[in-house]
Amino acid sequence: MAQLGSLTEVSGTGTAGPAAGPAATPARRRVGWRTVPLVVFVTAVLLSVTRVITGANDLTSSGSAGAALRLAVPILLAGLAGLWAERAGVVNIGLEGMMVLGTWSGAYVALDHGPWAGVLAGILGGALGGLLHAVATVTFGVDHIVSGVALNLLGPGVARFLSALVFTGRQGGGVTQSPQVRQPPTFTVPGLSSGLLSLEKHHWFGVSDVAGILGGLVTGTSWVTLMALLLVPFSFVVLWWTPFGLRLRSCGENPYAAESLGVNVYLYKYLAVICSGGFAGLAGAFLSLVASNYYREDQTGGRGFIGLAAMIFGNWRPGGLAAGAGLFGYADALQLRQGETSVHALLLGFGLALVLFAGSLFARRQRAVGGVAAVLALGVLALYQFTDTIPQQFTTATPYVTTLLVLTLASQRLRMPAADGHVYRKGTAR
Amino acid sequence: MAGLTARLDPWRIGLALAAPLAALVFSVALMSVVLLIAGHSPALAFGQMADFGTQPGSVVQILDKSAGYYLSALAVAIGFRMNLFNIGVDGQYRMAAMCAAVVGAAVTLPPVLHVGLIILVAVVVGALWAGIAGVLKVTRGVSEVISTIMLNFVGGSIVAWMLTPEVFAVLQGNNVTTRPIPASGQVPGIPFLGGTVYGFIVIAALVGVGYWFLLGYTRFGFDLRATGLSEPAAVASGVAVRRMVLSSMLLSGGVAGLVGLPQLLGASYAYSLDFPAGIGFTGIAIALLGRNHPIGVALASVLWGFLDVSNQILDLNDIPKEIVTIMQGTIVLAVVIAYEVVRRVAVAQERRRVAARLGDDGPAGSGGPGPVESAAVA
Amino acid sequence: MSQQAAASGPAGASSTTAVDDVPAVRLEGITKRFPGVVANRDVTLTVRKGTVHAVVGENGAGKSTLMKILYGMQRPDEGVIEVDGRPVSFHRPSDAIKAGIGMVHQHFKLADNLTVLENVVLGDEPAQFGVLSRRVARQRIREISDRYGLDVDPDPLVEDLGVGERQRVEILKVLYRGARTLILDEPTAVLVPQEVAELFGALEELTREGLTVIFISHKLDEVLQVADEITVMRRGTTVTSVLPAEVTSRQLAELMVGSQLPSPATGESTVTDRVVLEVAGLAVRDREGRAVVDDVSFVIHAGEVLGVAGVEGNGQAELIDAIMGIRPAAGTVRLDGVDVTGRTTRRRREAGIGFVPEDRIRQGLLLDSPLWENRVLGHQTVAPNERRGLIDRRSARADTERIVREYDVRTPSIDVTASALSGGNQQKLIVGREMSGDPRLLLAAHPTRGVDVGAQAAIWDHLRRARADGLAVLLISADLDELIGLSDSLKVILRGRFVSDADPATVTPEELGSAMTGAAPSTDGPSTDGPSSAGAGPGPAEAQSAGAATSAEGER
């Protein structure tokens, strides 16, 4: 199947999904470890330059960084949830529904049993949603998108019904929200935090920027946040370094190959989707327990989808996904801190980044895409030049527009798991 | 699968109805258990809902609601028939309704023309918004699932921006709303059971007829369905798949553009903060439940409307009416599973029936172990 | 070839008993029934250790079923399997693997986006403290690779490998799991000649190390070249076992088909001088920009069947796609003197091109749709299926009834879905459909592949009749007898180019076979490793000269 695909596949359709973009360059390598520091460095420089030019200090303030982190964590966790499922070949657009289950069960259990029990319950609640998705998609072979949509309908319904059952009548509770709960503890790194924060106040080029960002990350941070961040390397190690992870990924790349070597594909898909639900549930619990201190209807606000966007942005890899979550969280945070000016200032940085990207495309002789990028860059810079503020409504669209841009401009560099979204049935290999 | 074109074969019809009925029974049973656990009487709850939901006033409400649901489900179904997932109906109809409201309030025209213009604007805006996903898919191979989801949110942002006093809206108390569409641009209601239902229901029904005719009887519809069933086969048969993707996306978006109009032209006459959202996702559920069949989808829309309306009675009996939202979710999940199971059963049954009818004349008699090997070759 | 023992082995007997050793694999009385079909009947096979044992037979002779039984994918209804003299019972492939039997599938089972190492160790990973030990894995892969001369690098992604390398990875996968007996299912189907030579070199290396190879094939020249012993299967059972030195490929072919040699002979020539299809300078490039069809030019006349012979994957599929307008291509295509180069697939079909695709399940049918809708497919825009933009159900259905009748499609009704029909009946429906509306040109790719004997004969009949009525046919087939029997002229395609012509009246399958592998002296230059030592001797020269003698119209 694998090798024949290229011969028998009818060309001229080009509609097979994100990975099927026209492969102009044979070299379709993933971003290597060496480019990560480069990307971080370039980003930092761009931000510093932008701050100095525009005077929008909140671009790199500790407050923005702290807010960005808080806003990025649920996106990050949702992205990891998507990663686990899709690496095993199951598309999970039901993340949103699973997150809702996580927000509710987290808050409910935290009410009487404390925040940590709540976090655990959130994970379990989401995992239950994952189990449902697995039953539908793996056992019954239902289309993954269809099942995901159904879960997104079911999750909020269940949460609403259960709220009516258990929250109404308690103080501050009702059909749409829970009473207040206690939050999990936070930490501030002594010494480091205050040092960085004082450095930040000088507004030195580069130094203060970095200090501000780092300072924000080590001040008043929740332990759950730390846990979430650690889940990124954890996922990487488990998925890429262990036999378990190799088997799981093989189910997403070519389940029939895995099957022929005795891997129980159903089992691994089940485990992956349940874990995926667990991550989504944790993302939900973070929202109801850390980002706020009660469950509220619509608390997830589409973050499940932003998580998916971050995962695609990160090319189905944990590191890239974390970068995407960081970016989207940052865009969210700026909006809270001097929103309209900060985001407007960010336009300059974004425009410059696009210029760099277009240049690199031209250097690699991808003139068509490079041209599109250049035109976009000019558009963004013109927008910066001729406006003073960006309406807050448009800032909320950042993750979605970014994802569309990434898919449009870089689709041939994206590499989703080969059998992602395909319904697998045991013993039907050819 | 071949729902639209299957002949009236009692066996097939039985199979087609088995899945939704099984799903309905399953979810009712599950709800009964949940109600019992929560200490309520299922018989009372469902009895009350049936009583309340069939009262004239409720029926009018149900029909009103189902008009939008029906259009939304048809928009989704057009994509489904072609194996395209238009998850973006939600964004498309909100963009369309917003633009239609703004344009409709800004012009003055004779009655029919005015309504026609509003409908035209809605259809065009919906189609264009969906068309973005179509173009991205055709030119850059971007999955329409992801792009339509993203476009939902982008559309939501644009609508929110348009709905600010600085742009198109006015403040009314603590509601923000566009200016009202004058009477010439409104669609009068139809008297029914002592109330009035949206006049737009007629247009929704016409769209349903058009969908049925287009897919089942035209060449275009055949091409569309063929592409959905097997893209390589469609290509070999001469279907220009890229053009097909784009046109069905535009078509789906155009129908999606109509989703908000029953409400806009029949009741609210303006787009405001409380304009109904989420009908696009409901449409996906209804299209799944109605199996993309124009009549099935109509029945599913009415069922959905019934559940939406009749649950209001439950609160009076101290039963949380939210039980209905779970029921809706369960129905969808159960029905997709049931359809898949039924499909497998049907395929196996048909093979057996064909083999049985052919008896010894079948492939078995011709000496070689052909069929087995051919399965392996395939 | 590899062991001198072969010379002293008993000859020609159906049950070969080893003199000095227990056989690696012995099958006795294996029978496997599927509903309505006996796929294997009383199969007996003895494979001696350290040999390459070929199992040959036509498509549908039951080879694949037998190998699935031996690899634990199917369970036999009757019979005994012995491995190393011990009776075994396999429930699943992992049982077979434990017993030292490995399978290299015809369709590779590799994950493109994983590295060679990951593909090899999957399911049997060396680990330390729960972490996959790439170091150990790499070392083991290198060891095996060196020992058997497989030349496999553990680190690149599989997607970057060529077909031959992928096959060696598959072999290494099997060896990694400790297999002592390897089943290779049609391993050369997708290989170019140099890769075939490399594969045979590797097999020699394996047997030298004492491993056993079971080689499934229907390509006689290859089998004669590589095998130490050959077992012939026909109609689900083993017919005989022979030594390659004792048979010619002609004899082997007769053993394969039995007394009833297929006779797709066309009889009198019906070739006219009216040109129907004229292709000039046709070129198709793949995604990497390599030419998969390279400057191909030819003509087909009314009443002529032009056969294209070639190892699969040498550009046949792309050639057909280009003529159909499915794939973008350079060059011109003229139909009945009209340039159709710029036209879409649909316009070309309307101009009178019929198309029997290679893969009927994917390209030829809507499996979930009723038969009458499948009759409409591909002819949506012409009578009797369409009238003024609408599908004319009544006449489409009536015409489907006609096809079912005339082409003997066995079905209870035209309302059952296509998936319910057997392969042969599906194919008859497709042929009937594509012959409808009096096409001027038919592109037929493997028109009888995977269909039963009865349907095959029927399809041949229909092709002959249409040809007599003036149809031009471009025939692509892996069945050389079919090609030779049906064609008025033959061309051999190799790496996307037409490299030689042959006269179907005089050429033999063996000659054609060697021309296909590039062994024939041709314009493209032969590969260095022709199967000249095997029984395919005088082929190339004859094919070449024969080609010069016939149907000179199409030449450049």
C-alpha cells in the first residue's frame, strides 16, 4: 500500500488533506533541534525591536508573560491532547467537549475534596469523554469528525444537566456555574523573581525584555502550571523514546504494518484516545480551578479548537505545539494588557517576521509562496502604519488566522501522521 | 448510503429506519435511567413533554425553530454527500445574517425586491465565507475541517466587531443591535393553529425540494455524490474534482447563509447580541440523524425543535430541563454508531442475499478460487 | 543454484523427501474452503532447508491463500503443517514468527514517516529501563545487514528509500525476528531489473547462511533463474514439483495452465488503415519531476488491438491516465484526427474513449451504489443516461438491464450495490458499460485481472467482437498470454519508454518477458544483469526481429 500509493494515486486531486500540498521541494524536513534556539533568538530580537520602536512596554512585561503563561497552559494541554490522539491516528475534534467535562468534574470534586482531588477528577472526566470517542471511532468505526462533533454536543449537555442537579441550591451555584472552590497552591522562585523584576524596570534593550518575560514565568505560578509544562517533555519522551510510544505512533502512521508485527492496534488507539481525553480534562480543570475558581458554562471558549490549531502549527510535535500554544496565549494576554496598543505594536513585529519568512522562501526559490508571504507582509506593515489601534475583536481571532496562514503558506512542510483520521479495521489490510 | 436513489424496497427502508429508531430508543432508555437515579419519574417527564409539545402554541414554536435547523442541516448535508465536512455553517450563517441585516436596514425597496435583495446578500456572503475554505482546499490542500473551524471563529470576531456602536450597531438598553429592517424587507408570518409561523418556512421547504432534486436527479448531483462515494472513480468518470469541491463548498455556504433568515426576517428584524448562535453545529447533528435525506432531515429538525421546546415544562415539575441536552447528544452519538452497525449488517446481508439468489450459478461454480484471490488482489 | 544438494535431489516427484535433512517446511493435504469456494485442495509441499523454493501458478491458483495459511493469517480446514519436522498449528502471524517463519508481503507494510530502525524493531523493541534503546537496535540491524549483505542503513526515514531498499528493509524486519524460513510474495512485481538482480543476490546470501526462502511468483523466467526447486499450483492444488534444470519455461507454463491452455487468439486481423488514436511525444512527470512516461509516440487503427507489455510500474498506468486526461502530460493526443490534448477527461470520454481502469474497486465502481448508477458512472453526460442536465433514470436502468443480459452479469437485480457482486461480475459490468455508446477507442488496463476463468473468456469474446466492429484498443496486461493472444501488435514499455516491438503471431511469453526486463538489446540499453542464463534463451533477438516484420505503422 505504501509504495503503490505514489503510483496508483490519481494526481490532480490535491485534496487529500493538509499533508498533500504540492511538494515543490523534495526536502521536507522537520524543524531540527538546532533551529529552536535560532527561532527563540529571532523572536526575542523582533519583540525587543518592536518594543523599542513602538514604546509598547507591555509587549515584554512580566505581567504580560505571566498572563500569557496562564492563558497558554489550557491551549498547551488541549494541543497535547490532540497530539496523543492524532499520533495514534484518531482525529479528536471532540476536545472541546472533553474539556467541558474536565471543567465541570474538576470543580465539582474540588468543592468537597479540595483542589488536588479536583484536578484528578478533571483528568478522569475528560478521560471518560475520550473513552466514548474511542468506543465510537475505534470499536464501531464511526467517522472521527462525526464522533467528535457528537461529543462536543454531549459534553456541555452533560455538564449543564449535572450542574442543574448538584450546583443549584448551593451558595453561588446554579445551572450555569458552580460555587467557588479553593485553588491549587502557587509558588514564586525566591530571589530570582525579584531580581528579574527589578531588571525589567530599566527598559534596557534586550536585557529587560528577557528579564521581564522570565520574571513573569517565575512569579506566582501555579503548581498545576508547572505540571502542565512538564507534560511537554514527558509526552515527547513517552511518544518518541519508549517502545510504547513507537507502537502508538505506528498506529497513526500505518496501522496495518503495526498489526502485521503483532501490535494490538485497537488497544493502543484506545489508550491514546483515553490519554487524549485525560489531557483535555486537565486543560478543563485548569480553567475552572487555576485560571478561575469556579466552573462556569462556556468556560472553555473554543480553547479545544485553539489547541488543535496549536498542534497543527507545531506540525504534530510537542515542541512546536508548545511554541504555538505560547504564541496564542501571548496574543491573548496582550489583549488584557493595554490591549489595543500592544496588539497594534505587535503588528510591526508580525510584519517583520513575515518579511523574514518571505525572504527565506525566496532564498529557497519558492517564489509563488514567497510572493504571497511578501504581499501579506506589506499588508500587515501598511495596516500598522495607517491605523492606531486594533479592535479587540480582531485580536481574539489571532490563533485562527495564524493557523490558516500556516496551513496556507507552509502546508508542504507540515506532516500529519499518515493514517490520521482513517478508520482502521483489523484484518482488512491488502 | 444510496439513500436518495434506492428503490422502494421494504427491506432497505426497514434498515434505514432501524438505526434512528434504535438510537432514539436507546437515548430514551438512558434518560429514563438517569432520571430514575436523580429521583424523578421518567413516565411523568416524557408524558409531560409529549403533552406540552403538542399544544398549538408549542407546535408553532417548534416549526419556527426547525426552519433554521432544517436549512443548517441541508447546508451540512450538501458537504457530507461529497465527503466534505463543512463544520463552518455556524460562522457562515452568522456572517451572512449580520451582513443581510445591515444591508436590509440600509436600503428601501419595494417589498418583494427588498426581501429578495436580503436573501441574495445572505446567500452570497455565506457562499463566499465557505468559499475561502474551498479555495484553500483546492489550491493548497488545506483540510476543510480545520479551515472551516478556524473560519467560524474568525467570522465570529468579525461579527462581534460589526456589532459595536462604532461600526454598524446601536445601543438599546443593555442590548446592542443593528438597525431594524423596515417592513418592506420583512417576511410575513403564516397563520397556523391560532398562531403564526415564520413565512420563511416555505422557502426552507423549497430549498429542501431543490436539494432533493439536485442531488437525486441532476447530472451535477450525480457528480457530487460520485465524488463523495469514491474520488478516484469520480475522476476516472470525468468529474473535475477541484471544481466540484469549490462548487459544493459554495453551494453549502449559500444555503448556510439562509440559516439565520427565518429569525431575522420573521421575528427580530435586526442582528443583536442575542441572535441565536450555534445553529450550525445543531445542523451537523440533524444532518447525521436525518442521514442527509431531505425528508429524514426534516423529521430530525422537527424532533430537535420538539425537544428544545417541550423541555420547558420540566422545570415546572422540578425536573432539570437540561436532561434534554444530554438526550440530544446521546441521540447523535448513538445514531452514528447505529448507522455504522446497520451499514455493515446491510452490506453483509446483501452479499449473502445475492449469493443465495444466484445459487450455484454464482462465482463458486466457475471452478477457480477466483473471488478469494480477487479480494486479495484488490 | 546455491547448494549442490539440489543436483542430488530427487527429480520431478510431487513429494520430495530430503535425503539427509528434515525439511524446513512440510505441508501435507492442506485444504481450505471459503463459502462457495475451495481455495486450497489437498496441497502438498516440501521445502528443504537452505534452498530457494518457488511456488508458481497463475493469478487465482491459490498461492496467496496457501501462504496465508503458512503464515498463520488463515487456518486450514484440513491438513498438517510441519516446521523442522514438528507439527505446528498457527492461530495468528505471531505464532508463525515464533516458529521461525517470516513473510515479506507484496504490498510493503512500512510506515513512511518512521525511520528504518523504528520500522524494524516495532513490536519487538530492545529497551532499557522502559526506554527504547536505539543503540542496541542499531547495532543489531547493522549486524544482520552486514551478515546477509542487505546494505540497510537504520537511520533514514523509510519515505526516502527506493522500492528495492524498502524490500530489503522488509526482509531485514523478518530476519530481525529470527525467521529461518522467509516467504516472499510476488517480490519482483514492483522492482526494476537491477533491483531484481540485487534481490536475487540477497536471496543467494540468505540460503548460503542456511536460511530457507519460499518464493511466490508467476514470472517464469525469474523463477527459473533463482529457484532450486519449483512447485506448480493450479486451481487450488499443487500439481507437481520440478527442478529448474529439467524444465523449460514453456513446459512450466503448460504445467501452470494445465491441458487447457488459454486461447485468447484473435483469429483474422481486422486492422484497418484508419487511424483512431495518435499519440505524439507524450511525457508524464512524477512529483519529483522525473519522467515516468518519456516521449512516447504511437498510433492505433480502427480494428486494432495494441498491447503494451511491461513489468508493472514502468509507466503503463501513467500512460493510460495521460491519454484519459486524468494526469497532466506533455505531448499531443489526437482522436480520429481531432486534437484532444487540451480537453478534460469528460470531454475525451464524450469524444468516444472507453476506459477499463486498472483498479476497478477504486477507479471503476461506486461500491455503495446500485448497479444502474454504476452504469451511469463515466457516462453521465451522454444518452441514455442523461437528458438536458438531468439523469434519465428510466433509460439508464433499461440500459443497465441490457448490459446485465448481454454481458452475463450474474446479479439478482440492478438495484443491488456493486459491492455485492463477485470480482468477475463487477468487471463484466464495467466492460459492458465502457463498450456502451459505441466508443472508438477503449483503454483496457488488466481487463481480466482477478476474475474467474468463465468471466475471462467472456471478456475476451467481447473485446474480439468490438475489435471486429472497428474498435481501437490499447491493452495493458501483466498476463502475457492474454497480451499475445489478443493483440494485433505489441510494444514493450520499460522505464516509461517504448523500447521494442513484437509480433504477437510469433513471439512467445518467455521472449516477451525477457524483453520487458530490459534484457533485450534495445534503444534504451540493456541492464547488465539479464536473466540470460535461465531458460529464456533466444528470446530477445527474435522479439526484435519479429517486431520489425509487423505492423510498421506505429513506428517513430
